[in-house]
Amino acid sequence: MNRIFSAIFLLFIASEIHALDLPKSPTGFEWKKILDGKSALLVPEGWHFKHETQADTEAFFVTKEDISANGTFKTGLTLNVLKNIDGKTGASPSIYAMKLMSEIRSRKTVIRSSASNYGPFKTFLFRIRDPDHPETTIIHHVFAANDDTGTLWLFIFEAPEDHWDEEWKKGETMLNILPLETEI
């Protein structure tokens, strides 16, 4: 198995490892292994974790509010691991990611945007301001497309704009170190 530790928000650390040897979790966080222990997410203490599977998509939620009880959340990280993108859409994951980003950008105010290549991943980062939520929300998207495997990793961290600076401290920590499976 090939894995790559990535600090998606700023950069990927392109060192391959052969076992999921997780670094010590930052103070106030714990690791939650996902995808049969092949990858992991950081979960802030007191936050909630939920996993759902549907067809070729694995969805993971790390939320401040309990979505199992409430059915929704205002602050948290969503990770969708979309498999077989090329087979379903006829486009590579990177092309499909650019299409999704274009659709979102056409309707929302983009605050920040960048693109990079790290290891097998083509990454696209953008942050939007969305006034259409009950409270204006800032949404930070990171697309990590692996065209070799046909998989798109879609990370979305969101929080109400009034609390963004405080909540982004947790979101940035969660996105700074991500052990991603490169063979999925």
C-alpha cells in the first residue's frame, strides 16, 4: 500500500510510507482511522463523527453539532471519497473537480483559490462565502484528484461567517495533516 501524508491546506508532504503510522495527534484532537484503517481524520475533542456509504462514495462527517440527532450541522468537516469518477462521468477526477468548482464559483463569491500537484494528486483549493445558508457561511473546499485510480477526495470545512476565525483554527488543523491512501 502506498500512502502519502498531506497537508492539503498548504502543501502535501510527498513522502511515501508503508504503514499507517500516525503522528501524535495535536492537543485537543484524536485520530479516527477511516477506509479500513488506510487513512485517517483528526477529530476535535467533543465533536462528533459519522460515516455513511452509498454506492461508490464514502462520506465522513466531523462536526461540532451532532448530525445523528439533528440531521444537520453548522460547523464541521465533510469528506467525500468519490470512487470510479471516470467510469461514472466520462471525465478524469481532476476534470470533474474543475467542473464542480466552476459550477460552485458561478453562484458564490470566491474568497481564495489555488491549484497544485502533489504526488499522484492534483489539488484544487477554494474558499467561498455563501449567503444562502440560514446564516452566511464560509465554506473551504479542497479537491484532491487521483487520476490514476479514478478517485476524487472532496474535503469541505464550513462554519458560520460570524464564527469563522475561531472555528477555522480547528478546521485548518484537521486539514493540515491528512494521511491519504494513494491506491484508492
